[in-house]
Amino acid sequence: MPPVISLKSIYKSFDQKAAVVDASFDVDEGEVFGVLGPNGAGKTTLIRMLIDIIKPDSGRILFYGHALETGDKDTIGYLPEERGLYKKQKVHEVLTYFARLKGMDGPAARAGVTHYLDLLEMADVRNKRVEDLSKGMQQKIQLIAAIIAGPRIVILDEPFSGLDPVNLRLVRDFIWALKKSGKTVLLSTHMMVQVEAICDRLFMIYDGRCVLYGPVAEIKRQFSDNAILMRAAVDYARIPMIGRFTTNGDATKVYLKSGFVPLDLLQWLTEQKVEISYFEQAYASLEDIFVNIVKGKTREP
Amino acid sequence: MSRKIWIVAQREYLAVVKRWGFIVTVVMIPLAIALPSVIIGFISAHQSAKDEQKTVVLGVVDQARVTGDDPTQDLPQKGQSGPPGEVPVLYGSLRLQLELARWVNRQGISFRFYEPDAFETAQMDMKVGRVRGFYVIPEEYLKTGKVIYYGRADNVFRDRLRSGDSLLGTVLVDSLLHNKVSPMIVQRVKSPLMVEELTVGESGQIAKNNLFVTVGRNLLPLGFGMLLMVSLFMASGYLLHGVAVEKGNRIMELLLSSVTPVELMGGKLIGLGAAGLTQVTIWLLFALGPVLFVLPALEFRPLQFVLSLLYFLLGYLLFGSLILGLGSLGETQHEAQQLAGIITFTAALPLVFSGLILTNPDSTLSRLLGFIPFTAPSVMIIRIGLRSAGWIDTVGSLAVLALSVYLCVSLAAKLFRIGVLLYGKRPTIPEIWRWVWA
């Protein structure tokens, strides 16, 4: 089965300044795929090209193996970074309009509006004007607008930006629910912590160019030091497989010598009957990896 | 046509016509136009009724003695009334006929005749206000035709305006020809032409020309032309407002994830054009009285109607798409209006030539304007209405216009696609140029 979305050597420039250079990635059915990068890296440009709002200068974008066709837009739900609604209109009018633009007929669209408003316990705002709703409420309406037509693919551009902790959790739960229902989700964000928590795979972009691409767990492993974060009643200098160690607070980060794996350390500690209260492989955070890549200080894996 | 265009059109239409602003504009503008006219009409009717009650008396010092042997001999006594309901006629000659007396009455002018040597008396009378001013017919009048008018320095123009000159002319014609030619000739000298206008139809039938028929024949083409203008101005306001609101609400990207820029633009053009037409139709209903009055005289020709409608639609698409394309580049409605102003100005240009086209629909300029896409719709609507556009002109002009519409819609869609996603920056002319050719 071909990937849901496939980008092949995409190039886009604005006024002779390259915005996206040679971007290629695949998004598979049912996964949560993160497009990660700092502000201005080219994420929104990439997404706008994906849904045919702007055209790439060169390269190809495929949906299920074919070029985007008119009807394909109806299978894509979209939450743009520049979020807006018709402020003067009533909630149900706005949602019905967006549902109909995604190909639903009138009665189905109205039924969908009722269903989702009930699901999010918002039936009472149905006849309110959008401008009379709180920001959090408007956020929910925008999420409904993105999925009301039952899309196969949901594209969320910076879904976490500007949210308070309550709404941030709401959006995260929303993405989990989409994944559980089998939808393919592509999200772009500069918030690396969220990608670590939600995404299966990622595409990291910096200055229009791909700097990382692959499964999140593998990338983290790949870019991590061979280190363990541990708390134990032992003199760390005595441990033969440790090259160096740093203590920060009540946990100590120990760096294994080349040729040793965490299991070797764990076995040695068990043999020595050392009391261990905490033992965890110390992965580098995506943020660290990103910063290191950008600064050109990446360790060779 | 895509179903989504109709969904966009429906939403745009309802969003406009359900607004309070629309309802207020639709009702208030005719009232705002009608109310001052009614008030001004009432005041001026009242004023002219008052003016009619006042008779302006002008003096005549006939030194040439052309208005009779003794111009004052038949002078009715002061205060003596003329025929019932008419102002006293104070001139001395009885040679004026009833028709003239009526005319005098309508103009509210009467003459006081003085002795040939009473220049000072006339001057004194003017000073005390007995006469507004006075004519002196000098002795050599018959040779030169020269007559002198003396009026108050502050009021000369107004007295003359009240047609004292032509009235005196009639008195002089009467006097000069009295007993010299037959009354019939006198009548013909005074009124040499009474033209009756007849028309020859296409199959040779002769009919009396009727003002209503003339008006009716010109009304339909002019009406369509005006409808195009007014609907365009109305719709262009809505188009620019709609784009500005959607840009301001940051909603464009969401829309463009569901529809293509061409579908969005097309939907807006149809929906807001229909809103403009609704507004104009309601205004026409306000003017239903006058319209019904000329309706029987309207000559309905199906082909003319279809062609006019075609030009109307193509014209609207041409201007509307460009207004939308350029307007989308603006950040606010005000900015959008400035950008689109050049298009609305161009659209109004044929109004400048309308007189020329109406009087000379076959001239080279009229034909040329019919082939220029920006002037073609209104010019050709008028020419077709006046039956002056041949098939070559009509088909050629339609072809040029249709091609232009295609090019303009494509161009506008390009501008629109980029313009609607521009937030917080205004593109430069070289940038726009690059986008258009990209």
C-alpha cells in the first residue's frame, strides 16, 4: 500500500529566497507524523503545499500514490496556524458551511454539527455567535471544523501554540483520539516536547532543509550518549565500565565506556549487590538533539 | 460548474443580505434620495406659486412709435383686471391676442408703456419700484433692430431671465405687421414651425412618433447599462468587504483547504453579484410607479434581452474578478478599495461617453469602444438597444470580451491565491508582476 502522503524532492522559494529545499518524506497510514522545526523553518510553507494552497516550484506530492485531485481535499481535515472563524456568524452556521465545503450534503452536515457539539458538551453554544465564545471554546470549534467531514488525514499546523495547559491537554487528547480511531495525523510544531510525547515519526526542518527524519524513538537512541541516569548506594569511581559521571541533584548520569551496554552495568551492580533505587537509559531530548544539530555539534552516532 | 462554487455563493449571498447594514442601506438610500427631493420640490413649488402671484412690470419707452400711434390709448386703467384669473394687462396695444395674454399671465410679466419722451418718468418709476426695469425702443429701431434695456444694477440678469425680451418681441411683431398682412401670416411669423414627427418602421409602416415609444426604446438598453454599473458598484463594495473580513479573521487558509481559489472567487462573484442585484431590484421596486408608467411603451425584443444579459454577465465577471484579485492584495478594506479603485473607475468610464453613443451609435468611436473589453459591455448594451450593432460587431465584440474574461479571471485567481494569504505586508508592483507571470 502506498504511503498516505509522499513528498518527493520538494523545492519552494519566495522572491528568490529558498523556503523549502529538497524535502522528501512519507507519512504512513494511521501514524502520527510530526513536522518539527523552529519558527520560520518552512513548516507552514510545506503544509500549504501539501494541501495545494500554494504550489511547489519543483518536486512531487502524492496522496495514496497519485497526484492530489479535486476530490482529495475532501479527505483532508485541516487546522491552520492562522486560525480563524466567521466571528459574526452563529456556531452551527459556520460549522455547517465548512462541512458542506468538504463535500457533505446539507442534512449530513447539520447532523455532524449536532453530533460533535454534543460530544464536546457544547450543545448550548450552537446558536451563539463565534465572537461571544471564549478562546478555548473557539479552539474547540476549530477542531470540530477540521474533522467534521470525517477526513482520513488530519493536518494540524502548530496545534499547541498559544494554548494554556488545560487547552493544551485538550488538543493532545484530541490527537490521541484521532490516532485511536485510525486516522493519519500530520502535525507541525516547534514544541519538541509534544512531538516526543505524541508522534511516531518526525521530519525535522531547519532553514528549509531536512535535518532529521525517522521514528522518534530511534532518533533519540541514535543521538543519545551511551549514558545511564541512576541513583544507587555505590562509589561510581569503582565501577569498571564507567568512563565518567556527573551528579546533578540526587541522580547521577554515568557515561559507559565504549563497548559496554546498560545491561553490562546492571549485571555488575546486581553481582555487587548494590542497592539501586533508580535506573534509566538517558536519552537526549529532541530539543538537545535539535540544538546540537543546529550548532553543528552533533556527536557521530 | 463545481458544486462548491454554489455553496460559497449561497453563503456569501446570505451573509450579506441578512446583515442589518444591507437592510438599512436598501431602505435608507431610496429614502435619503427621495426625501430631500420631496422637500426641495415642495419648497420650490411653494416658492413658484408665490412668484406667480407677483407680476413683474417692465416699462417700455417706445421712441420709434412702433407699438401703435399712441401706445397708451388702449391701456386698461390701473387696477382694471384682464380676463378672469389673469393679471392686469397694462400695455397699451390691444393687438396682442389671447394666446399672448395667457403667456403673459404664465410668465407673470406685464408692460407699462410710456410716452416717447418719458425716459425720466420711467427712470423715476424704476427708482420707486413701480417698474422692475424698462426698455427703450430708439427712433432708429426699424433700421437697426436695437433695443436698450435699463435695469437696476443688482437685478438685470433676473429680469431678463423672465423672458421679457421675447415677450416684447412678440408685441413688436404684432405691432409691426398689424393691418399690413393677414392675421394668418402674423400667426405664421410668430410661430413658423410646428413639427410633427413620424417614424418609418422596418416594413415601411408610418407611425406618429410618441415620446413614450422613444423613451421606451432607449430605456431598456440604458436601464441594462445602468444596472450593470450600479450592481457592479454595490457588488464591488461587498466583494472588498468580504475579502477584508476573511483576511482579518484569518479564515482564508481554512477555506482554501476545501476549495480552490477559482471556486472561492467564483462563489464570491456569483453570491455577491446576486446580492448587488437584489439591492438594485428592491430599489427598482421603489421606483415601480414611474416604471409602470412607461412599461406599455417598452419594446421587448428577446434577442436584445439575451444579448444584453450576456454582456451584463460578462461585464460583471470581467470587472468583478479584477476587483477581487486586486482587492485581495490589501490588508484592510480601505486599502483594498484603493487598489480596486482603478477598476471601478474604468467601469464608470463609458458613462462619460454615453451621450455620444446614444446620439451617434454608429460612429467609429462607438464601434471602437465596443471592441475594448472594459467599455464593451455598457457600450454594446446601448448599441444593441438602438439596433445599431451589426452581427460582425456583436460577435466580434463578444469574442473579444469572452477571451478577456477568461484572461482576467485567470489573472485575478493568481493574485487572489497569493493575496488572500498575505498578512501584514503589502506586495510591491515588481512582486505582483512576478506572481502574475509565475
